[in-house]
Amino acid sequence: MASVKYDHCTRIYPGNTEPSVSDLNLSIKDGEFMVLVGPSGCGKSTTLRMLAGLEEVNKGRVFIGDKDVTTVQPKDRDIAMVFQNYALYPHMTVAENMGFALKIAGEDKATIRKKVERAAEILDLTPFLDRKPRALSGGQRQRVAMGRAIVRQPKVFLMDEPLSNLDAKLRVQTRTQIATLQRQLGVTTLYVTHDQTEALTMGDRIAVINLGVLQQVGAPTHLYEHPDNVFVAGFIGSPSMNLGTYPVENGKAKIGTDSVTLPADAVAKLKDADKGRIIFGFRPEHATLASASDPDAFSLYVRNTEDLGSDGYIYGDIVDNDAVKDSGTATAATMSDQNKMTTIRVNPSELPNVGDTVKIHIEQEHMHLFSPATGLRLND
Amino acid sequence: MVSVSPDPRIAQATSIKAEVDAESNDQKKRPDDKQLHITAATTDPHLFTLPWDKPLSQWPGHLLVNLPRGISRHIVRFVQVGHEIDAMKEIPRAAAEHEYEILRQLQKLDIPCVAPIGVVTGRTDQYGSPLEAILITRHLQYSLPYRALFARNVQLETAQKLIDALAILLVRLHLIGFYWGDVSLSNVLFRRDADAFGAFLVDAETGSIYPKLTDGQRNYDVDLARTNIIGELMDLSSGNLLPSNVDEVEIGNRLVERYNMLWKTLTGVERFKPNEMWRIEKRVSELNKLGFDVSEMNVNTVDGGHQIAIRPMVVDAGYSRRKLLRLTGLDVQENQARRLLNDLEQFRASTWRDADDEEVVATDWMREVYEPTIRMIPPEYQSTVEPAQFFHDVLTHRWFMAEHVSHDVPMPVATADYVKNELPKTKLDTKALEDINAEADAGVMDDESADSGNSSTSDSKDAHQADGEGNES
């Protein structure tokens, strides 16, 4: 096992002017499960492949433990690219399927058996070790494939969208298994996904990347509760954070026809470049229904509601100039899940009727405020 | 609105394949998620009448064709669609769309691979529950998975030929910037090409095309190929299907050696003195022998003009293939073409027609030699025996017959003898085929399919008798 360190790593593809990964500094602790997450084209797979040795590093260095592996060939890095379409061999027993790579590497029979037995124990495959794949269920076969990866006991596991080729049922099941396995084995793991839910549920820490630049690294809850910039705010969380840009007048954000008082310290940080505007964000679960006369709330025209039993969701458009924006214009002002409408989570018993206009209040501690000019967070 | 502006790098993103999943994870459904959608490169109406509302493992036997399948993690079935046989693979939508697109690109680049036919998405069963997407590719006629070849007591030499074919395929893929990520014998199909084999890519799930591969990507592919080949051969050995004189590790190492040798010959920079310009011609000749043509040669002076450095730009092989196509209209593989052209030359010499136009002689050769031979392929073999390969095998058989009787043997006599005594040996018996397909299903990781997969082809059509023309003589 080992730590991993990216030290000012940059990767520019031939023919491109912009780097796909730019000046990346990232440390993964020994035994840590680090998830790289971001949208398509953000550079997360490139980042993983730099560690795997599949991409050249144009600037900077990559370390596994204390060893500089920047120019070391993939097979000499003691890493394992996991679960990329491992096939099971029908004539081999489960034990042989799991251990054959060790046999190729010249390990003796007793050592192979010991390692295979340990992996089988973790994967709950001990009773099946002498069976052939044909006698197993699909899920058990999937675990044998995992076993093939883990018996090698590499320093680092690399997983690039490992669940993307699995069918929907196996995907959820395997997600849990990978997370559990990683914790049992304690092998340093770098896991790449586009799916923020996968990232939030699996990682010890998450690194969010966009356009080749590392946006924020932290524990899932920290990223959720305290996004450093507007990209992370919008990317992490499902349903996603409601975000809109509004004028600031006398310390208040003018949201539609209403005004909402902002924390003074955040307003004080606004610069000329922000042109008197602020990005105002809040999570659906942090909104509360307020009375019609509440002076510190904004109006929402209810377009749709959902009663999920435990939760109720209101989807609506912010009321502006006493007229409800049509959905087209509404998308320009807000960002959330359902057709870009503002999303509010409430107790199902509080759900209003479609067509109502409701008042929404956000506590200052639950506001996420960002500079329109820089996208950076303004409040603590 | 706060939004992220599009970036050109997105076009190169490897995770685009997963974008659809991102949406479904967010419980945002595409409008057509529950509507059957077929993207197809064919207009065959039969495609639109298939039971898309059933899991592939439950498709009725009368639609299926019993051909040998390779090991796969996913359910794969051969289906008769009109006059064609298509391979259907049940995989998640994003993976199906990604693979379809990659196969289309490889096809445009003239890489030997299966032809992509379509992607079927938005499938639901009769109760409205979603089913996985299906990738459709055309079955590569006359081809066999390696396991079907090994079911016939192959010799060490055959195993080596398969590895050589795979090495050539891998080099060709790397030359065009394709990183495979999952190189194995299971992910190719083999078609006989005279005395050698041609390898065709059948699984591009993990592959991507880059402007240029790094050494790391190439080396990873080669290392993975070695591991997988050794594993696959060890498995055959466990099933007593590998000759005892075959050393699995040695065969795996052969792939690495062959690949490195080919890569160096094809792409290496060679330096020599200005008075050794004949070495350019030698290099071109070496490349031609390996089956590659040179489209361009970069020649530079180095070391103050005291040395010349050359680097060839190679293109697809096919000199003989193109020549035969021009002369006869026959589109066959390179080694087959070479053999046929040799026979054409012999015909020309033996009929004293050296002065005649090549095209005229070729027309006569077709009418008098090639076509009468091909017409002798028995009907029951016509869907499995490739004509050019049959002709090659008859030529070889005729040579052995002539050597045995110490005089020339007429082509019709040799053909009749070959059909009677050799052709039946190429058939894969029903038991072997059943075993191969049961083995192929043993690796499927989908829960439902794992239980039902083995029996699903029991009543399928056997018209094709599950055979290529793999004569190991």
C-alpha cells in the first residue's frame, strides 16, 4: 500500500492549446478511497491515466509512495486497473480464475492458495472455490472477477467508471461491494466517475474537477455543505442546488418581486467586477414555506408537486414583476432539477396546490453565496 | 443562469459514454427512455419485427442461429435477420452507443472488425420494466472464435499463427490510435487467410481512438494481451483442449515479441550513410513482406548531412488483394489473394500466354479454373466454407496428392478428393458446439441470464452447422 501524489501535473494533448489537466496538486493518503468526479471532458479520466502510466505527464511529477513514477511503464507501477471487463474462464475453478495472474507472475502454489483463500473470504466465495463458473450465479461470477483483481494486492487500485458497463441491478450491488471491499482491504484507491451520487456514497474524499482544473477536495459532507465555488455547488447534490444571479440592493438580493436579506460579510466581499449582482444558492431541503407577509422571503409560482411519501417536492418559477415567468425565461434565472425550475423539499403535508403562489424563506446559514465575476464562495 | 460553457475537450472525453447514465441516476429520463428506438445502418424490415420486449436470453429458438460464441460477460446471441445473421449483445445503453460509434470509426479506417449494424434502446418488457440496450453487429461469415478452433486438436503451429494474427491486428489498431483496453483472444474472431489467419476485432467496449497513442497505452495493451492470452490458454489446458507441447507462457510472450518486432519495423527510424540509399528500397520491401504498404517516406539528413534518417508512413496491407480485385472482381484476404494470383500466374505460364493482357488471362482463369472448382463446394458447406479459402485448400491438397503419386493431378480430381476426404474433417460436431456455447454462457454476469443462458439455443436453427472452414491440414 502507498500514498499517491500529483505534483503540479499538467497534460496537454497533442494539437490542443488548452490543457486537459492543468497544474494538478492532489494527495491521496495511504489506504484512502479518493473519488474523482466531474462532467464529461473535465479531465478526470486523464488524471487517472496519468497515474496508470497511460498518459504522458507534460509538466509535473507523479509519486506512488516515495517513488517518482512519472516515466515508469504501467506494468512496473504496481497498480491494478480494476474490473475492466474481466472474463471468467469456464474450465478453471473459481480458485484458478482468481489466482492465475499470480501463477503467471511465478508465485508458488502455497502462496497463491493463501492469497486466493483470503480474497474468497472477503468476497464470501469460500464455499465455491473449487466450483466452475458455470455453477455460479451472475452476482457470484462478478465477485470472482473482483477476486481476480484483489489477489494481486497492488499498491493502488485504479477504477475508471467501473460500473458503467454493468446492468442496472448489478451496478447498485457492485457499488456497495466495491466500497466495502476497499475498506476491508485498505488499498489506496482512485475511482473515477461522472456520477456525483456514486462519488458521495463511496469516497472517503472527493475531488471535483472541471475543465481540467481541480475545483475542490474534501469529504462528501464538506463538499455538500460548503462548496467553494459555484461549479461545485451546482454539481454536487441531487436534486441539485437552486442557483440564480440577482441584483443586490441595500444588502438585499432582489429575487423576483421580493427582497431577501443577505449576510453582511458576504455582501462586503462583492467587487466592482460583480456589477452589483450576486449568485444566490440554496438546497431544496433548506427552504421553508413562509407566511404571505414574511418580508424576508421570495414568491414562487407552483408549477408541479410530487408526493414521495417521506418527502414532498415543489417545482416552481420565481415570480417577477407580478407576472410569472414562462418556463423559457425562468431557466435563465434559476437552475435546478426539473426543467430548470426552482425545487423545494417540504413535508408532504405542506404541499401546496399547483397554480398557487407560495413564499419561500431561506435562513442565512443555509445560503450559498458566490461572486458572479469569479464564481468563488463569499460567505463562510 | 449559472452554467458551464461547452468546451472542445468534451469531444475527446472518454466518459461521454456514461452521460446517459448520469441522467438516469438523477432520475431524469430522456423522452425516449421508454420508447423503442433503433439506430440502424440497415433498412432490413425484419429487424423491426424482432421481440425487443423480451430479454435476449428468452428469445425464441426459431430466431436464433447456432454458431459458436466466444466468452463474454454479456448475453450474446446470433439471430437470423432476413438473409443475414446478426450478433446481438445485451449491454447498458451508454456502452452500446459507445461501442457502435467506435466500430463505425474503425470500419471507416478499414480496420478488420465486425460491422456495426445498430443499437436498440428504450426496450421495455411486457410489464413496462426497462430492458438493457442491444448492440447489433453483422456476423463475420467464415470466422470462428479461438475456442472453436481449439476444439479440433490444433497443433502448436496453429496457436502461434493465431497469436501472429492478433499481433498484426494490435499493431494496426495502435497505428491508427486505437487504445483497446481489453485485448484478448476472446475479443477477436479468426478467419483463415490461406496458410495464416486474419484477426478481426469484435469487442470495442473499452476502446477509444486518440490522435496518437502514448507508449504507456501501447505497452499496457500489450501487457494485458499477454496476461489474457496466457489465461485463455491455461483455461484450454484445464479443459484438455490444448496440445501438451504448448507452453502457455511462451505463447503469451510470443505476442509481445511479435508485436514489438512489427512495431519497430513499421515505425522505427533507420539511419544510414548517404551512399546507402538502397536501404530505403530494402525497408520498403521488408514492410511489403509483412503485408504493409508504404504511403510516404520521411527522409531527413542528420548529423550535418553525414547520415540519412528515414521513417516510413505505413498504410493498410493489401497489394495482392487490390490486384486480384482489379483483375477478377474477387474480394478476398491478402494471403488468399497472393495464393490465387500465384495460381493465375501458373495458369498464364502453362497456357503460354505471357504476351496476353493480364486482364484477359484472368478472365479465362476465372472461367476455366476458379469457378469450376468453387462450384464443387457441396451445398451444405456453402454458408461456412469461404470460396477463396476452399480454393487455397484444394491447391494445397492437390500438391500433396501430386507428391504422393509423383505426377500432376488435374484440378477437378483434386477437388473431388478434397471434398470427399478432407472437407468433412472441418465440421464442428454438435456436441463440441454445445460445449463451446455453454462455456461462453458460463462467464455471463447478468443474474437472470446466468440461470437460463445454457438452454436458450437448444432449439435454434442448425442450418449453418456451426463451422468455419478451419482445416488444420
